[in-house]
Amino acid sequence: MLLLKPERLLDGDGRALPPGSALLLDGARIAALLPPGAPAPARARPLDLPPGCTLMPGLIDLHDYLSVDPDQPDPMQQMFGADTVLRCRVAARHLRRDLLSGVTTQRIMGEGGGLDAALAAEQRAGHLVGPALITSGAPIAPTGSHQQRPEGGLDDAAALSRAIEEAAAAGHGWIKLVATGGINGRGLGPAEAAYAPELLRHAVRAARAAGLRVAVAAQGGPAAIAAAEAGADTLEHGALLEAEGIAALAASGTAWVLTPGRFLRPDGIPLAAARDPAVAARLARVAGALRAAVPLAVARGVRLGLGADNMHGRFGDDVGRLVALGAPPALAIAAATGGAAAILGLDDRGLLRPGMRADLLLVDGDPLLAPDALQRVRGVIQAGRYALAGLPA
């Protein structure tokens, strides 16, 4: 058994635990959360931790990719590339970078050729380092979409049903429907609907019947409302959500997975906007829309999650950006830990509870007072094993 007694413990609901609390690990699981002054078992081995640090659950990134390098041309088409060796090499680099930044679980929102399922299997076998993967396979997107499959778009109920059946047979837990254009994509606008509402409803019903959860990528407009009304589990991005979309999410219980860093970091989509006036015009609306939408979503009780969306190794920054957009720090932290686990339907991680996975992050400082503390990673433990030096052996 291992005893961890940091200067402060922060739970996955964003709540600071009483000073002097300690965590007891037994292999890959949390054995106990000890209140201040409680004796530890005699066989527990104390682990010296750096002063001034916070220990908390590992981060859960709800929207990312594996083989997509964001700085390359046509980034979304890389997920369908024929060079599997290159894609695996890129994926391994991203996975390691994400784990070392504190991400211990990651939902993948698009990979062609079964790459995500294959890498998840390699990971379960112990052959691949990185966050635990939750997969969705290739996106389900219509003709002309920036995430259309090489063999063509999926445009009718029969095609959607086949894609969902294939995802279930491949062992995925999710499907991803692309319901609008992207901020950084060609063709369909970011608030233009790619699928009629009846097709979204059909896809959700088919996915439920196959035991799959549904993520719908939509920036805003009628498609976001239709996704919520269809019963999607998550709405991805939502960069142009307005009050009607927020109301629909609140009414349906659909969670909003924001990807603020991709839109707002200078090394994200702003790089493409500097080269492409059309992207710049789309992007110009995003910051103001998010500043209006986030406080409204918080007030309406919409469940929030976060995704790095290809900004690998920088997920902690998304928590800070959510705070800057108007979310309370505790809620933003929950959106990347316990709340994210709940959105995924996982009851074995995201909180500091006995029996939970020992997925832990040690950061320098107090994230409740300074969210940028999440970018000062001092140690990562995944399933009870050190993933980052900085913790003594």
C-alpha cells in the first residue's frame, strides 16, 4: 500500500478536501480516503510529495484525435490516411504527450481504418503508453463534410444504420455524427445543418439499440437544437451556441463538450485563420459567442465537459479557458475530471473514492485559485503506476 499526503487534495467534483487528508492506494485502486489525523495502516509506505502541490484525479479529455497533426494541411483527412505506420507513430507521440500532461482517460472522436480500436487493444495489452482510450471509430458524416469518409458521405437512414452496426461490431462505445460544418472546415457553414432532424433521431435510436452512446459535432444553429431534442449524449464544440441551443441542452440533459483551446489559443485555429479569410470570418464570431453562452449554460445547469481537440499536451489550458469564459473554477475542474467521467458513463474514475482507479495528477499550486496550476504538472499516476518522473520511486 502507498500513502499519499499532499499539501492539498482536490476531488473530481471540484471540492477541496480538509487539510491533512490523505489517500491510500492499493495497486491500481484507491483503497481509502483518510480524514485528517486518521492513522494509516502499518504496512502503508508513505510517498514524499513536493511541497505546495495539489493531488487530484487524472484529467479526462472528452474530444481528441490520435493520428491527426493539427499543423498539417487538411488535418481532418489525416484520420483516413493510408500510411498506417505514420499514423501509428503520430498517435503514439500524441498519447505520450497527453499522458504526461495529466490526461489519464481520453475519448477519441474520429479515426478511420479501425486505428483507434487497434491502439486501444494494444494499450489494454500493456504495449502502448497513453491515456485509457474510449473510441468511436470513423465519424459519421454526410457528403461534402470536412470529415467525410474516403468512400463517400453517409446521407440516408440505411447508411447511418450500417455505420452504427459496424461501430458496435468493432467494439466502440460511441458514435460521432457530424451535424454542421466546422470553424476550420470547407463547405458547409458552422451553423448549417448537415442532417435533417429526423435523420438525427434515427441515428440516436439505432445507436441506443446497438448499445452505443452518441456524440454530435455541431457548432450551433438548428442542428445543435435538433441534436439535443434527438437525445444525443453530448454536443461537441458548440462554438456558436445561442440561448435557444442552451435551452435545448438544459431540457434534454445533453452534455456540452467545449473545445475552447482549439478556437482561442494562438497556436490553434487562429493559425489557419491567418492564412484563410473564410476561416478568419468564422472564427471572429467564436470568442464572443462562447463568452455569452458559457455563463448561460452554467446558470441553466447544463452539464459541461472539455476536449483538447488535437491540441495535444495542453488540456490543462482548456480548464483555465473555461474559467475565463465564465465558469466557476470548481465546475471547470469537474468538467475535466468527475463530471467528465459521468458524461462518459464511467463510475470507476474521476473521483477520490475507495475502489476507484488510481488515476491521479499532482500539480504545483492550487487550481481553485489559479487554474494555470494544471499546466505545472509534477507527477502523474495511472492505474497505480507512475507515468511521470517527479514522483520519487
